[in-house]
Amino acid sequence: MPRIEHRHEPEACTCGQCGRDLIKIGEDVSEQLDVEPAKFFVHRHIRPQYACRACETIKAAPIPPAVIDGGMAAVGLLTWVLIGKFLDHLPLYRLEQIAARDGVILSRSTLADWVGRLGVALQPLAERLAWHLRQRHSLHADETPVPQLDPGNGKTKKAYLWAYRSNDLQPGPKIIVFDYQAGRSGRYAQQFLQDWQGRLVVDDYGGYKTLFAATRAHPETQYILEPCIELACWAHARRKFFDLFQASHSPVAHEALNRIAELYAIEAEGRDMAVDERQRLRAEKSLPVLTILHDWLQQIRLNTAPNSATAKAIDYSLKRWIALMRYAESGDLPIGRVEMWRDGLRLGLTVAASFVWQCLISLTIAPFPHPARQTGRADFPHPAFFRTSSLRVQQVGARTWQAVEPQSFIQVLVRVLAIPRSALTTSAH
């Protein structure tokens, strides 16, 4: 953080008693935190025009590229709007009031139009990010319901955020993509993954089952594809026993939690190991623990009443045991799904576009289905659903990786849009 020094010297550098010169023996330093509020100003672009009398031609510099052609908003103002709306969770009507205090009139309809245009402009970047995600050999997938405004009906309806995340145990920057869809049908996962073939970490939701079916077909061409390989999540298996223990203090659930904790302790031990070393560790420690756990669960299930809470918790694991075992046979597959809803930088645009890729790669996105309304509120609940954390976006294209703060991220991203379209197309390839 920059420091502005203010030196406070005494009125006289002589002793008030004897009159001799004073000698510096030290200094007392104190600091105060200050802030410089946003300041509005106008860029005047002056393009002198020159004529050749002999040839009767006129020459002038080209018009500088802009995010919104012919718009009055410069990059800094668009950045201010995005940061205020999506990082500070300020509705557009509040940004309108903030600007008005400085004598700048920005109508909500204009701000909403800017937000929508930026989202559409960022669509190629979002598609590029999704493309890079699908180059990975293993992914995490999950979905969660979110309320969406239903204009005209005076209420909300249920929509879904589908999240797809890269595997932290494999090389490459971390990528997470949120795909906003109107429902929970498994076809949305098929449409996003397209012809991707790899290992997918999921819960037991039936919408993913078609991805693992032998008759899996491409969602558009209907050509038969190789099925994905299912990786079950031990966090979900553990949750069944955790909920059972919370409800009844079941000794079976307590024992199961302790045995599953052994698996996670082994993972913690191998967290910083190379892939080959982690694979040997799992073969030596995890596989024996899994074998003993499987035999124990089968034995307990034989002595458990059908349709009981204990039987249901055990059946969840036994029915998916092959998928639960797969991680331990490798060194680069995760034991379960990572947290996708709290970790990382959360950004969102209220547009039909997903969000963001090109020269920034390690980031998260949150797409939305409609532009912001005249009210200035997004079709997505504001209250801090997206929160920043210690994750920092990695800026690519430099010789070294450089951390970018969330506030700087949007500014860098918006500045990318000011690059001429031809240059952006060239760099994308």
C-alpha cells in the first residue's frame, strides 16, 4: 500500500533553554489510513485533421477502440459500475445515486444497458474458458438451485447454477465455470460437456447418469460417444453418516465417520507429494483401509433392518462402491468433490453470457439469463452469494505469474475488451 509522508519539524531547531542546535536522535512514526473517493472526469479525444491541397485528401488518426462503440462510458467508468454491482453488491439505483452526488447523471436504464452490453461482449471469453476447462481429463460437477425473478408474476421461480471445476491434483491453473440454466435436467450437463470424455466427480443425482451410460450420445449430432467415467464423492458418502449421527448419535455412524476420517488423513499426508508418490501411498494405505471398510459395511448391513436410516446411509456407499474406489487406484484423482460454492473469486454478469477467458485464466464465472431490469436489480439474489476469498486471479501473458487483486481483475478484463477485435481474434488462436 502506498505511503504519503508528512514530516512535522519543530518550529525551531535550537534549544529553548540554552539556544544550542538540536541533534536528531530518532523519530516518532504514526500512520493513518485514508481513502480517495472515486472522481469523475471527462476524456476529450481530439483528432486533428490534415489535408493535402495537391491531392485533395484528408488524413486523421483512427478513432480509439472502445468497449461500447459510440458510447460515452470509458473503461474506468465501466469498471466502476461492474465493481460496484458485482463485488460490492450495489444495485444500479444506488450507483445512480452515488454518481448524482458528484453531479453526474447516469440513469438506471443506461447502466443496465452497459452491463448487458459488457456481458455480450465477454461471451467469446467465456466460451474460451469453457473450452480450456474441457481439455482437462477429470472434472468436478455440481448444481444448486437459485431463485430467479419472474417478471410479471410478482414472485421468483427456481433456476439452477451448474458448476464445473478443474481437478486440483492435475497440472494447470484452477478453473471453475458456472453455467446458469432454467432447470435441473441432465441435458444441461450434456450440452455443456458436449463430446468431453473423462472422469467426472459427481454426487448421486440422476441427471448425470446419461453421461456414464454405454449409449451416451452427443446432444446435437446424436452420434454415440464413449461414456464418461464416474468418480463418486466421499464427502457425500460421509455426509450420510454425519446426518445419521447428528440425528440419533448412532454408534454405527460414529464408527463409519472414524473410518472415513482415516482416508482423509492419508490424503492430507500425500497432499504435497508428486503424482507417482501419492499413487504409491494410496496403494499402500488407502486401498487396505477401503477393503476393510467395505467388508465392515457389508457385515453391518446384513444385521440392519431394511429401510432404516442406517441402512440407507450404508446403501448409499455400497451401491456406488466401484466409483468410490476409483480415486485410490491413481495418484491424480480426487477423493471427493472440492468446495465450489464458497472458495474462489465469485463474479457475475446479468446477461445471457457466461463469463470470461482470454488473457486471464484462473478465475470463476457466474452467468445469468437476462439483462438487469429498470429497477437496477439483477435476476439473481444480491446478498453476498458471491464473496471474494484468498484466491487470486492469475494473469497470463507475462513472463511470470502475477497475482491480481479482485478489484484490479475487472479493470484488467475490461481493458482487454478495448483491444481491437482483429488483435483479440489473433491472440485467441
